[in-house]
Amino acid sequence: MPASPRRDPALRRTVGSFAPLRGPLLLNRPQDFAAWRARRVAAGLWPYLRQLHTDVAPRARAGDPATGTIWEGISFSTQDYLALSREPSVREAVADALATYGPHAGSSPVLTGHTPLAAELAVELAELTGMEHIVLFPTGWAAGYGAITGLIREHDHVVLDERAHACLNAGAHAATCNVATAAHLDNASVARRLAAIRARDTDNAVLVVTEGVYSMDSDTPHLSGLQQVCHEYNATLLVDVAHDLGALGPGGTGQIGAQGLYGEMDLVMGSFSKCFATNGGFIATSSKDVADYLSIYATSHFFSSALSPLQAASALQCARIIRSPEGTRRRMALEKVSERLRSQLSEQGLNVLGERSAIVPVETNSVAVARVACRLAEQRGLILAIIEFPAVPLNCARFRLQVMCDHEMNDLDQAAKTLAESIEEARHLVKKTGEAR
């Protein structure tokens, strides 16, 4: 700890403290943030912009460019839930695509940016979602943003779950000023919002936005009830399946399939970065008219270079594996890994949030404790992701442990013990500083 830690700025404030900017000299305005960041770096408490020096794997080597530190450890900071980025057939597919098409799409998808691989990928995604028409995007963020901005206009309305992803929030606020939030996973709250909207406006569209699995909480909505509420008020439901499609549900169909709603959602958007070993995203719909419209009016589609041949090849081969018996085997292994880590963390007395998924959130109830515990845990051989505002509410912090189907059980047990010891030691250290939050 620093020599004079009391009221240490490295333990206080968040990135939200520096979001408001004032002053005429635009490029000088981040100076306060820079000073705060430098203090955190000096204290070993800056957890961002790390580098991975190995494959995405359960054991990895990470580096911190800010301090020059490199360490090896059990990794929970990367997203490859089914461990497909190391699957030989996926790498072979990418190598073949590189040899055939080169590394670059070379154009917008509305021109000549897509290869035949993209068309094959769309067919696989249609089977996986039960929705016939697919629009592909170069990133998951672009898909979420484009799904909303492509369809919603300034006179329309959007109702977001209060914990919806940043791309969904950005899309909603870019499309219309008529944005409301509903309490997290509260269908009654959504119904109240919709009733209030329809009491004054029956002429314009309403889009309700939720997620299959929420990435900071590992919890999920009751989808059939939510869709019923939406249709009662003539609203449309969009489900973001970034963290569950491929990772759970029968045949990898995610929470939608697990809840018996395969092919029945209004709109689905997803990301390739969790189970498909690449960047990229998509929107799925049962309407060809909607897909054709989005391909032109979703600006993050029209005005972006297309999904590259390498991305398409990786996602395509992963989709085939996800739908195969091998995909089922990997999902079963992932379920066991998640359950083991959750149980071990709970036995250590830690507050594990949500339901079983590839995401295992551990709440600390203190930003300062989380920062110090992260440093201690990394010194003891873990590679972690600490989550602070704005990804979670102000003055909250947690660890988001993301598991892979091939994490070793002994490593999970050791990681739970190490994290618990680090958090306990951090509580004692922070208590001495008076920084309880």
C-alpha cells in the first residue's frame, strides 16, 4: 500500500468522476483524469488495457504495459466459453480462408464485402436461432447499435432494461429521445412503462430490449412473459444473446431455446466474441423485409467494412461445432466448470451473483477493496477482470470471472481460495485507510 494511504485518490473516484468535461481547450480537459490514472498506475491499481501474451486459454500470460509487469496465471479475463479458439478445425478454416480470400473484406457488405463464407454463416445462424433471415455485422457492438438505429425513428419509443449493454443504450439514445428504463428483469415494470407510453401514443412503434444472460450479473429474464407483455401493448421485443447463444440451451440455442421459445422471438441480436472465436455480430429476424431494410438503414452495417473472410470462417466453423455432438459435450463441460467454481467461491464465503452460466460474478461491495484485491490476486497467480462503474452501478465493484469448458477443476479450487484470501486481506488493508467504499 502507499506510504500515506488515507484518502488515497487511487482508492477513490471512478471513471464516471471524469466523464463531465468543461473548458474551452478541448485537448487539455482530460488532465484531471490523467493525474488520477497516473496515481492508480503508481499504486498498482490500474486494471485496464492489459495485454495477453499467449493463446486465449485457462492458463495464460498477461502483461501490463503501464508498469511493464508480466505474469502467468489462471485466467478468467477472456471470453472463449467453449474453448473453440484453440480448436484445430477452427484454425484450419481460418487458414484456408486466408489462403483463398486474403485477410480483408475490402468493402462494405452492401457492395462486395462479403464472401460465400458469410452466406454459409448466415445459414448456420438461421438454424441456430430458428429465424430465417440474418444480417451480419463486423462487431457485436455494431449489431446491437444497428438493430435499434436501423428500425427506430425519433417519434418512436425504446424501453431498456436498466442494465442493458452500452451498445443498446447508445443505439436507443441515438435513435430517439423517447427512451425509458425498466427495473432489472422486472416484467411488471416493463408493463407499467408500456402502459404509460400507450396511454399517450398509439401511433408509433415501441421496442423493448433485454438480454438472454446479463454479463455483469449472470441472470436472465422470463422471456415468454416478457414477450407476452410486449405484444399486449403492441410492442416489439429485441433479445441480445451475446453471452448465451452457443454456451447453453439445447443445441446451443441459448436461453431462448432453454425456455422453449426457439424461433419465436421478434428480433434477436448476438455477438461472435464469446463462443465463435472471433469478433462480429448479427441480427436475426423471421421477416425478409426487416432484414433487407436493416441491411440498408442500419448505418453500422452500411457504412462499415464487412465481416472479414477470417471472421466469417471462424464463426462458421464454430457454429457447426456448436450444433454438433461435440458442441453438446463442450456445453456439458462448461456447465460443470461453472458449477464447480460457483460452489467453491461460495464455500469460501464470497457473494456469488446470478445463475449458472459462463460468467461467475463475485460482489465485493467496495470499490477500494476490489482494486486492492485485484492487485493481490494477480500477484498470487490469477488473471482477473475487475468491473467498476459504468459497467456496474456507481460505488459498486465486482470480479467477473469468465470460464471456459476446459478449465481444470484443481485450478478452479485454487483460484477460489486465492481470490477469497486476496479479498479478505484487501478488506483489512482498506479498513486502515478509512476508504470503506
